[in-house]
Amino acid sequence: MLTIAISFFNVFQDWSGSLIVASLVGAFGSSFLYGYNLSVVNAPAVYIKSFYNETWQRRYGFSMEENTLTLLWSITVSVFAIGGLVGAIIVTPIVKFFGRKRTLLLNNVFAVVAALLMSLSMLAGSFEMLILGRIIMGVDAGISLSALPMYLSEISPKEIRGSLGQVTAIFICIGVFTGQVLGLPEIFGTESRWPYLFGMIIVPSLIQAVILPFLPESPRYLLLEKHDTRRTFLGKEDVSHEVEEVLSESRVQRNTKLVSVLQLLRTQAVRWQVVTVVVTMGCYQLCGLNAVSSLCRQWDIIERLGRRPLLIGGFGLMVVFFAVLTTSLTLQVKFSTYFCSLFVYFNLCLSIPTSAGGIPFVLTGEFFQQSQRPAAFMIAGTVNWLSNFAVGLLFPFIQVLRIGLQTYCFLVFAAICSAGATYLFFVLPETKNKTLNEISQAFAKKNKVSLEMQEMNHYPAERKSSAEQESNFTSPMDKVEAKTGIV
């Protein structure tokens, strides 16, 4: 406990109170709900299926067939990922128009509507309300998992950007754990109380809706997109270096508009950054496990060790544990080594969030400039949700194929982790404590572009007129007074 307390102190000592509150409140109403909705349907599954069957029998006069019930339940679980994909697709124009903070604030409408639909479904005798609520809740999660990392990466100085980015992963883990605890029979995991599990979604949403309006908007969004130098926030007293970095980025991007997904995919200067985000996010979801648990000390580790060793080491460690788990499961069949399998599984769960967990979201915020960031998070979110859906859809078939694969089914995930670790070893540079320009220069050789082109990320069709360019060079943001206007 003393070690954890010291770790928390080391992480938070340079953070302002507003920065801590913004990160915790933002994550509690966003990534926490994502993790909560991943696990909340597991405990009451038997009672929900019984509710489906009873509703069907009351409507049509006969019980539902087993195959139909299984299909309906699979749809209930998997439509959450479909809603998430929709949210990831629509998040780009939303964060551009409303901003990062206001997007998170308005996103609570989806959560409240979904909670009401799901919690009242049994009272209304309509399982369609539960399914529709899962879809809407997925939209909420899809928006928040893109908007929240974007917001956190833009409100934090580069020295603690990785630590602050881990808030997303940690609150996902807390949400998963909370869903499991509240689903116990002693609390809400009973035939009569399971709707309260979905009603609890309103609590984090209301807390975020009350507190978030009093917190500042992303400084990069205000400076670079709204040209507002009066209301910015970076979490520490001396922000001169951060302001200089933002102004430098502003001078490069001044003559470009918001980049679409298609434009981002066509841009040679960020080609390997896009591929790296896709590979990292895909491997994170396809490793065979959702975030299960977390160690508070990882907030400090990510800044001490960096992103590269944690990602490569994390995926490599998962390969080892998957191999050992496969061996223990094979021996379990012959020698009943149940506790060995359980021990390996527990260590496997720990190896994910304490190594790779959260870093894909951090990298997405660090790789791209302001005009590209919404499109990049849209791509990352799409890969995240498609991979999530693929695991939920395909793993039951892998279980069925265990007649052929037997206890070797987990080697599929080991192969994915091995391929991801190999790719990251050869491609991913270290981004710890580096500015956007320094990270771009690290990728310049791989992208086969000059450093000048890498910095400009040219979009000739989007350039403004020369008169506008001349006007921009006399913008107040380039003056020294802009630095003193930062809070």
C-alpha cells in the first residue's frame, strides 16, 4: 500500500487540481461506462433469457426455441459493438463542431436514454427496449472512447501525457469490476432486481453532466480551432513550453482545414502512424481478453519506461502466458491441474492492462496534429469496435472447434500478440516526452518524405488565400501576450 501511495504522489504532485478533476470526471462518465457495459450483462444472463422466453410465450402462446433464444441473446450482447462503431464514425464532425468537452457533456444524453430503456424493459414487457438500449449505449461508448482520449491528450503537458492517458484504461477496468460486483446475487443479480443494473448507468452520467460544465475546454482546440487565447488550461503554472509547442503547431497548420478520414489515409507523411495505430488497437482488442484489472502503479510506469517497451513487452508477455495457459489446460485434462490454469489466467489478465492497456489511445493522441486528430481517432475507434465485435462473434465458433483445436485454441491469440509485438519492435519509435514535431521526424524516414514535408503534411487543395495567410501571421496568438493569457 505504501508503494502505491508513493506512486500516486509521484504522479499527481505536478498536476493541478483542475486537471485531476477533469480527468477523473471525464473518465467516470465515459470509459467507466464502457467497461461497466462490457460486464453488466454477464451476471443476469440467466434471468434476462428467462425474461425473453416469458415475454415471447405471453405474446405468441408458446415458448421460444433454444436456438432462437441463443441467437436473441447473442444479438443483445453484440449490438453494443455495432452501436460503438456508429459512435466512432460520427464522432469526428461532433468534436469539430461542439469541441471535446461539450461532446462528452452532450454524450450523456445517449447514456440516460439507454439506461431508461434497459431498466424499464421488464416493466414494459419488451425485450426490444433492452436491445435498443444496448445499441444506444454502444453509440455513447463509441463517441466517448474517441472524445475522451482526445480531450485528455490535449489538456495535459507532454511530461504526463502518458500517465493521464492511462486514466481511460484504468476506468475501463474499474467499470468492468463494478459491473461484476453489482451483478452479485446479494446486490442486483437476482430475477427481480436485474433491471437496476442498467438503471445505475444514470449515476455516472449525471455526475459528469453536473461537474464537467465548470471545467475548461481543451487548450489545443481553443487555440488552434477557435483562436481563443483567454480560456485555456494545461494543468501546471509554467506553461510557456506548452504554449510555444501549440503556437508552433499553429503556424504549421494555419493554412489547413480539418482532415477527413480519406485524406488522412492518402497522406504519405502519416502513413506509418496510421498503420501503427491500426495494428496496436487491433492487437489490443484481438488479444483474447477485454480489460479486466489494473494496477495503479502503471500510471508511473508508462512515464518511466515509455510506450515502446511496455507495448512490446506486454504483447510478448501475453504470448508467453498464452503458451503456458495452453500447456496447463492440456495437463489439466490429464492431471486435473486446475489451480495452475487459474494462476496463469490471473497473470495473463494482469499483463494486459499493466502493459498494453491504454497505450493505443495515448499513441493516437500523440501521433497526429490537431487537424488530423479527429479522423485518426475515428479510424482507431472503428478498428477497436470491429475487433471487439469480431472477438465476440468468432470466439464461440472457436470454442465449438475445440473438438479439432482441443486445448490449443488460445494459440490463435498468441499468434496475434506475437505478430503485433514483432511489428512494433521494427516500426514504433519511443514517444515519451517528445513533441509532435519530434515524433513526426522519427517517422519521416519510414514514410519516405522530407522533414519539411513531414511537418507540413501538405494539403494543397485546402490552402487559404494569400490575404488570409498574411492576416493569420498577425494573429494575436503569435504575440507574446498569448502566453500570458494562459491560465
